[in-house]
Amino acid sequence: MDNSLIMTGLVNVLSFTNVALVIGGTLLGLFVGAMPGLSATMALALLLPLTFSMEPASGLSMLAALYVGASYGGSIAAILLRTPGTPSAAATVLDGFPLSQQGKAGQALGVSLFASFFGGLLSGVALLTAAPLLGVMVLKFGPVELFAIAVLGITIIGSLSQGSVISGLLSGALGLLLSTVGMDLITGTPRMTFGNINLFSGIEFTVALIGLFSIPQALLLIEKAHGTQKVASRITDRLIPRLSELRRLMPNILRSSGIGIVTGLIPGTGGDTASWFAYNEAKRFARDKSRFGNGDLAGVAAPEAANNAVVGGALIPTIALGIPGSSSTAILLGALMVQGILPGPNLLTDYGDVTYTLIWAVIMANIGLLVVGLMFTRMCVAVTRIPDSFVACAIITLCVIGAFAINNSLFEVGLMLGFGLFGYWMQKAGVSPAPMVIGLILGPVMETSFQQSMLIGQGRMSIFLDSPIAVVLLCIAALSILQATPLFRWLRTAVGGLRQTQR
């Protein structure tokens, strides 16, 4: 464990600029999360161009704080409107809205805030503890192992994406294909540029990101713009929960935080999975299960602690292996790529100061979340009443400005809109755009490490069998693909039927 890098990260994040960016990012995330229909991923994609002129540590601190703030902000709309502000807040609706109807909206939001704080803080500590330990392990990784990690990242995230497994894998493969557009990294030969000089440098990652995540969200909001008027409950009671309430809820919060951290470790899963898992466990451990769904504070604390704990958990494989644990952490990796830092195990060694600044920013953002949440949660009620059509127009405007600002190119604005329409079609078809983004990120890593491996092995494909680590990783990737085949599903069904027959 390199204590000097840990202290460097702490000093960096405690600078006046970074503290201001963390607080600002948390506040912005709070407002974004409170708006029904918006997500942390969309906000991160939209604000990524703002980090271009910042130092890597400062930009990442702001984005990490926004991620943390949005994870809590989703509960505001869930409790007040019965509409999850983010997908991970869906489980909070079950007990949060009944509490709001009972005139206890402030109590529900207070418990949600403190549960989010404890869950996020514990996951930040877990990240700070696990990262140095993994850093020692990844020093053994070379080009062969990096290629195996990239393959594993594509197959796992494709397999665990929402909807069809095959569609998830195809989405990831399409991302890999798009990552090859531009000049060949070794020979300098143009590939799939169709003679257009704008494509010689490849597809700008940020352009694809803004298009795939932000434009579809705006179009979906326009679809719902003529729906019923949103009327939020008012906060009339106290926001800060009593100490006796927190003491009673603490075992539930700690258990749910653990669930969130472990769930975040698995690439492709997210806060929504962790929230439902934690909610079910809270109900299973409860003495009086009949209160769940009718306004039980434990039903608010469990999903909120879990979805904020996912943040730190998802960053562990992101930092240690360069495999994004979620679509939001994929954007954080994109922010690194914009600064010329390639994802992979070298994050903990060559760029240790930036990496540990990001880790401390996650911890600092959760402390800021508690302060900002207590000050501005009541104000966020007004945010939930903003018409969807206005929000959609603002999103599209920011998308165009952000895409143009990257290279002052109208071509990239058109490319962004093209990705946006394609992302909208993907959402309608039930295909997740997250694997495509992962493919865009891991594509250059996979290609470079493969070419380096071939040079090391003098063209021998068996070079990948010489490394025990690479063999294990490639076997896991093969199993991940195998489970997507109809044969595997048929075998699983047949084994299940055989067991029932024996019983």
C-alpha cells in the first residue's frame, strides 16, 4: 500500500477548487436526480465536456460528486411524486410514497438522506481499502493479461445487460467495431472512414456518449410531455431523523450497504438491482412484514443505502482492472480517456495521484451530500414540478453545445444526433446502450494489447495460454458467452426438471 499516493489524493481533494467542485457536483446531482426521467448517466455524459479544460483530478472529483448526489436525488421524486427520479429509486417508492401520504415526507426524505450517506461512506472506505490491495496484484499484468481483461469486460457486461443476453453482446460487439474507426494504431492506415477526413481521428468518445444517453432521454420526455401535471407532496415535518430511529435502522443500513458494495463489484449490475435485493432482505429480516409497502422506514433506508453503496463498489473493478462496473463508471473512465489516461491496471501505478483523488472525492462527496441534502432537499420539491417539455429542450440544447465545444465541429454535432436517434431506437427495442459504450472504451485497449501480445509471442496465438492469469480470465469470458447460448438454457431447464422429478 503506497501511503504517499493516498495522502497525495487526500491533499488534492481538499484543495479549495476541488472542494468547491465536489459541493457543486453534489448539488447538481441532487437536482438532476430529483427530476423524474433524468439519470446520473445522462447528466455525467452531458457535463463531460466541461471537464476538458480542468485538471484530471478536478474533473473527476466533480463527476464523482454528481454521481453520488444523483443516487440520492432520485428518492426525492420517488417519495414526493411516486415517480422514481432514477431507476435505482424504484424500490423506494413502495414505502416512501405511503409515508408522504401520511404527512411524513420529511421523515422519509431524512431517513433516505442519512441511509444514502452511510451507504456511500462505507462504500468509499471499502474502495479506499480494496484499491491498494488490488494495486499490488495488478502489477503482474502485462499485455497478455490486459487483452484477457478486455475480453472479459466485453463478455460480462454484454451478458449482464438489461433485456436479451444476445442483444447485449451484439451491442458490445458494435461498440468494439466503432472503436476501430480511424487510423490504425500501428500502421497508420485509415479504416472505415469512407474518405471523410473528419473520421480519420476516430469517433470521439464523448460525442457517442452524449448521443447515446442524453438525446434518447430527451425524446422520451417529449413523448410524456402532455401527460398529467406533476403535483408533489409538501414537506411539513422535520427532516433530521431522531437518534433512536437511526439506531434502530442501523443494522438494516449496514446490511444493505454490504449488499450494495458486493452488487457494484459485479460489472453490468447497478443500483436498481442492489436496491431491490436490499429491500427484499430488509423485509425478510423484519419482525412485522405487513408494514412493508404501507410506510415502513426500513423500506426506505434499505434501498437508499444500497444504491449509494453501489457507487464505491462499481468503482473497484473500474479502477483496479479498467472494467466499468456500470454505465456511469464507464463515463468516468471516458473522462480519464479525454485527459489522455487509458483505462487499465496502470491507473493505480502510473496515475496513482489522480486515482486516489477520485477515491477521496467519492468519500468527500458523501460528506457533502449530507450537508447539501439537509440544506437543499426542501428546495428540490420545486424541481420536481418543472414540465418535461422544458427539461427536454434544455437537454437537447446542452447536447448540441457540448458536442460542438469538443472540437468546434458541426460534423460532430451531426454525429452526436445520429448516435442519439440510434440510441432512441435501441431503447425502444429493449437493447441497452451501456455495452456499446463499454466496447468503445475497451476497444483500443483490446486492440493495442493484442498487437503487443503478438509481437511478444512472435505471432503465436498460444501466447495467451502461457499466462495462468490470462487463461483463467479467458475461461470466465468463455463461460459468460456460453450461458448466452440456447444450448446452455436448455441444459439448465433439463437439469432443473430432473431435480424436480427426483424429489
